[in-house]
Amino acid sequence: MTFELFVAARYLKAKRRQAVVGVVTTISVAGVAAGVAALIIALAITNGMRRELQDRLLGSTAHVQLMRVEADGIRNWRPLLETLRHLPHVTAASPGLYEQVLVARGARDGGAMIEGILPDDEMTVSDLLKTATPGSVQVLQPQSQAQTRPEPQETGELPPILLGNELAETVGAVIGDKVTLISPQGEMTPYGVVPKWTPFRLAGTFHSGFYQYDSSTGFVRLADAQRLFHEPDVLSVISFKVDDLDRAPAIGREIQEAAGKGFQTTNWMEQNREFFKALKLEQYVTFIVIALIVIVAALNILIALTMMVMEKTRDIAVMMSFGVDPAQVRRIFLMQGLLISLIGTLIGLVLGYLASWAGGHYHFIHLSAEVYSIDTLPFAPRPLDGVIVSAVAIGISLLATLYPSQTASRILPAEALRYE
């Protein structure tokens, strides 16, 4: 142990002639600990929110989507689908036809995006159907020749539909109930365009935990959607899952080139760019605001060391008279400030990571899914955050030691001991 560190540790543990110095030192340690713990918890929450929302978004949507530039529908889509699903980096592909409709049951209704799908293909690019009522996905399997025959079969049975559980609750429907889909793609009559309505049977619901989808999404058979929207054997989108999420834009351009002229692609990054920018901005703002706690603790360190220099003026003069140079005196108080910040930072790290682990393990903080899209507050502490927070806390604390340590090094032994 160096001389400077030894003296700094002794000063930190020694009894005070003035009790207020010890109180301020304790407050300084507690302030650093509180600031570090708060930063760790806040960063764990923002990282957890980002991870949870991103995972649910990626589980609920395709990584890349292909559509027509003119929005006139994808025709002759089967050979195109087979060609594109074998491209490099494409792991799955699914056809879809979607349209905004009104879902009604009696006097209650709600807007929804209804998508016609092939269930086996859809489950390879999205996890929404995996949360559906057991056995309900099977009823969406295409009927014989359903994709090539748009005319409804005269069976007298209502076509099935799956709705998000929040949407089903909004319209007051339970499994087995009849719901009516009202499409804006209506029929021309002498009185103008009359919206087309078609009855469906609610075969099941799904619960993804993402309110945006649970409250406004439904699935029907592809052939039923084509009949409902007057789009015989036409798709509006082909969805893809890729093997590298970070390269989704580049892979999307490759898919677009392979599809030919008149097509365009979009990807999960483009669709949610503003959302993730907002989360990133929130993380920065949270870091800056809570870092003010560390700055306040650093001011306490400044006050504590300044008072200690005043208390130890005679001791400093005696040491300097025995040959301790001003640089060593400066390092003594720098070491003392470092010890205060290290102790506070260590306590803060332990408290912050313990609180983050408990919050992530027990999920005791619940949220409103209608507002936040998730129902519990997620925690995702990262080791890198601990390194960054520790560096910031120790750096700010060391800055606070510069003035008192410099003041201590300028003490003149003769002046300090003149009246002793």
C-alpha cells in the first residue's frame, strides 16, 4: 500500500473532531450509491423495454415485406413465392391479403386489420398464431381448391375468423359467436357504393401481449379474404423471415431485385424507426437526469474534503515539515475522494443489480397494456451499463476532489504552525 493511500484510508476511518465532517462523508457515500443504483435500474428498465418491445414486434411481424408499388395486388403469386423463398438469407415466406374493416356484433363494433393467410406459412414468419386458442388455427386451413375458386361453397356454414382477445372483448364476442365484417370495398348501387358485409364465426382468439395487435388484428382464410375484398387470387403482400435481423434492409433490396420491376420492400426497421428512436432518446434523457444525483453526491464529496482539509491543516503542515511534498498531499486527498466514490459505486452496483434482478424475476411492477403495449415492467441489466455508470460516477467524483486536494497542497507549514 502506498503512503498516500495509507494516509487517505486512515483519514477516512479516523474519528472526527467535528462530527459534521463524518456525517457529510457518509452522505457522500450514500449519494454516490443512490445515484449509481438509480442509473443501473433506469438503464435496465429502458434496455428491458427496448428488448421486450423489439422481441414482441419481431415475433408479431415479418422481418421483410414485399408489395406492389402501385398497390394493385400481386398476381400470379405462386411461382413468385416459390422463387423468392429460396433466395439466400430467406428462411421463410408467407402470402397474405389484408384490408381495414369494421368488426361488428350487434351494437358493438371496432376497427381491425383483417389478413387472409395460409396458416402453415404464416406461422413460419410470425408468432401471433402460436398464442391462439388451442385447435383454432386448424380451422383456417384452406379448403380443397379454395385458393383457385373464389366462389363461396354452398355449405351453409359461416367461414371462421380469429380475432385478438382485446378486439373480441371490445365487440363482446366469444368463441362460437357470429361477427360481421364490413368492408369498404363495397358494391356499386343506384344509391352509390354500399359497403359489403359478410358474417363470420369466431373460431378462436389470440393473445400476443402486444396491445397494438391484440386490439386490432384478425385472421381469416386466404380464400375467404379474397372473396370479401373482391380480389380473386390476388395478394397484397408477401412476408419474409430472414436469418440476420440487422441486414434486413440489404436482404429486402435483394428480394426486391429478384421480384422485378414494380415491387418494393419494407422491413421491421423502417416500420418501427420512430418508435426505436424514441426509446433511444428516452434512454439518453434518463441517463442525464439521473446522473444529476451523482453530481449532487460529488458536491457532497467536495464539501466533505474541503472541511477535512480545514480540520487537518495542522496534520498536513506537520507532514510537509517532515519532508512530504505538495504532490503527495494532493494525492492523499485525491485518494480519499477516490475511496469515497469507489465505496459508494460498489454499494450502488450491488443494490442496482439486485433490484433489477428482482424486478425481472418476480415481475411485481404491472403496467397498463393499453398505454405501454406490455403488461409488466421488464428489466434487462447489462454488464456494460455497470462499467459505464461506474466510470461516470468515479470520474465526476474525482473532479470534485481537485479543488480541496489542490488547496491542501498549497498549505504553508510555517503559517499553519505559527500559533501552535
